[in-house]
Amino acid sequence: MSAFGGKADIGRTFPQCLLLTQSGHRLACLAAMQCHSCRSKIVLGLQEVVLAQGTNPMRRRVFIAILSGAAVWPFAAVAQQAAPIIGYLNGASAAEFPHLLAAFHKGLAEAGFAEGRNLKIEYRYADGHYDRLAALAADLVERKVSVIVATAGTPTIIAAKAATSNIPIIFVIGGDPVRFGLVASVNRPGGNVTGITVFGIELAAKRLELLLELVPAAKTIGVLANPDNPITAPQLEDLQAAAHNLGRQLVVSRASSDTDLAAASTTLNVDALVVAADPFFDDRRSQVVSLVARLKVPACYVRHEFVREGGLISYGADLPDAFRQAGVYTGRILKGEKPANLPVLQPTKFELAINLKAAKTLGLTVPPSLLATADEVIE
């Protein structure tokens, strides 16, 4: 009696994927080779079938070849299993803020995933051109990615949500996701979208207050804002209210192109400047800092990278940690959790950066109280 109860039972035992040998015998099922116990039975069955045909050297070679293949089939089958694909949709450019992408990968690693090992990532960048986002998001949906990570701008997340209601979406957003209709609530997002908010909008008034600590005599405050970003309107509302309460006048300069930026350097006539949160400006921070230097006015920014480029002061959430959390959330989604059940995370740490060299150039003295609370001081 064979390991299968008879040679004819081999085909009945493993009918799904039968191998037909040169002698015409149905021998094994590829799927069964992934099971150790089934694999042992198949090897014994193969031996009985071949030996039953005599000691023909050709048949022995067939048996050896099949036996060798049996050893590699399980591994080949595993290798053929498709790794999950992440669609990484970014409103800025690939060259900007590589440390944020590194932080995202760190979060993935914490969840047990690594690009090239057990997942793939399809990167799509809009380079600050929001009109490209819809097509980029649609392309990721067409490629049937497992999850979309949408970062660098509320328009990025809106484009991703418009492209699919089925694929999970993890965001890093600068505003209130409830306000923009991205989630039902912070604690219970519902639907296919969740992520991390970094309070880019909510901190606008705080940036104005910090700026006025440096230049208390400033009466006219300029705002550099991108009209193409949905978060601009609420930022301006908060800044307008704060300026009114502080007895200051607000002047808005709108820029959504390089031409607009160049024009702003000649049209703005203000005592100080707040640069609104926007990936378009993030992508062009060197240009923005140069523009401000030509205006010879103190300015406050969202990200400390502007201060490292020569800007005066910045205040914002800890972005690397937000991107790390996005990586962790993405890993949890890949393991089977649902976005609807993952609450929107909020930052717990905020960073104040001051450039003393820029302050000296502008003839400003930084109050010791402000220096004492700074997380980063550039000499």
C-alpha cells in the first residue's frame, strides 16, 4: 500500500494542480507542497510510483528531478505571494524633507515592515502643483495599492479620498480633518481615512504672538499665503482675529506660483511677516527666506527647516514624530486593522526654533524668556 493508499489515489488526493510526468503519471499538487506532512507523503508516493515502473535509468532521473523540485516548490510559492504595496502620495517634491520620509520608514520598521523586504512603495510627488494630485491618486488606485499614505498638504488628502472609498488612507494633515470632511470625528473616524494632524492651522495665531514678542512695535503684519490650499482660509481667519485683538493690521499677499513669489518681494510693505502653512512654500523655502531677506523684515514660519535656511523664528509640531506615527499606523493597516477604528492622533510636542544670526542682521534682541523656551537656537 502506498502513502496515498494506492498510486491511483495521488490525483484524487491533490486534484488542484497536477504535474504530468513524461510517463503520464499524475504525481503531485503544488499547493500541497507547502504543507510539511503532505510534502512527506508526496515524496513517498513519488518514490513508489517511479519504482513501480522498474529501474530504468531515465525514470530514476525523472524521480530525482521531481524530488529536487519538491524541495524548492514551497519556497517558490511563498516568493510568488505578492508583497503589499503602499502608495505614497505627496504634494511636495521628492528632494524636500528626506528626514520626514526616513521617519515614516522608521515607523514602518516598528510595525515590522521594510521596503524591499516585505513590502513595496510606489512614490508619487506633485512638486507643489496641486492640479496634478487627482491624476496621481487615480494612478495609485489603478495599481491596486494596499494603502495610500497622503502627506504634504490638505489637497493631497482630499485627492486621495476622492479617488477611493475602499483603499485605506493614512494622512498627515496640517488642519482639522473633521472640518474638511475627511473623517466623521477625531476619536471615531469612520470610513477608510485616518491619520495624524499637526495643527498647522490652529497654531497660526500663536506664531503671530511669538513674532510680536520679537518686534513688539510692529503695527502692520503681512501674511504670505497660498490661495489654492483649503487650509489658507481658516489660517487667515485665525490670524485676522488675533491681529484685531492685538491691535494690529493684517495685509495678505497671495502666492501660488514662482511668479507670485517674485512679485511679493516688491509689493509687500509691512513691519513683520507670517508665512502660512503650505507645502508650496515648504518646497521653496530657500526662495521664501531670500524673499524675506530682501524685504528686511522679521518673519515667522511653520517649520524649523526655514530657520536653518536663515529664517528668524518658527513654531510647529514635531513633524518627524508625526511621520513616524503615520508609518506605525500604515503597518497596523497592513496587519488587518481598519482606519475607521483608529483615532486621529494629535501632536504632544511642539518645537520653537530661533536663528540668532538672523536676529542680529535685523538689529533685533531676542528676549531671554523666549530663548529659554526655544528647542533649537542657531548661533
